[in-house]
Amino acid sequence: MGGGYISCGEFMGEDKSGSAISGVLRDMATMLSPAEGAAFQKHVAGPVLEAMHRGEQEIEIPPAAASLLLGPLARYHTHLDATLGHPHPYDAPELDRKRGMDMTEAKWGEGLGWQFYCTHDLLRACEVSQKTGAAIVLHFD
């Protein structure tokens, strides 16, 4: 079963950690103020989701967009951490299975455990982008 991968510069996320990115971008947007949400949609979520919809296998998030992503993503990651009971990120997808979710749907963004796994590596990629000026790359197979 394929998945999504996150990288930035020398950083390479864990196996398939980028798979839930569409759910992360969708659900994170609901927690933003109108002004923050508009910028987030225009510069981050919109371009990424449109590229995914077109079936692109490699999508870049430029450093400027990664800067807009970092704050909201950190808040959403903290929210998921508390909601899920502070699991280890690598164990979080199993929480979706325990909730009885279809694991394919969970992996592709519906599962909060998969989203937590994704936000963990996406945050690390954002931090690398801030330090190095490199774009974040999402790759799907």
C-alpha cells in the first residue's frame, strides 16, 4: 500500500507519515482565525490540496509557505496530542484501528492518530525549512 512521505533538506520523515496531509490541512484550517485561515488557504492548503487533486506525486511547500504553516501546525499538533492522550507519534496510527476505523481511510486523513503521526514529521520539516531555507517536499507513491 502506497503512502505519502515528508522531507526537507537532510530530514526524511518516517514511513508514510505524509499520508494524512489532506486531513491535517482540512481539519487544522477549522481552528484558525478568519485572517489566518485566509492566508493559510491561499498559500499553503489550497496549493497543496490542488496539486494532490491533480495527482501530482511530488509537491513542494516553499519556505515562505512553511513559515505560514509552522504556527498553526504546532497548535494543531498540540491539540491532537491532548485529544489522543499523549501517544508516541509512531504508535498513534494504531489508535485509529482501536477506534474501529477503516485503516485506509484513517491513513489518508480521516484518522486523528494518522494525523498526529503526520503533524509530528511535518513540524520537524517546517523547523528544518526555517533553519535552512529549503522547501518541504511531499512525495506520494
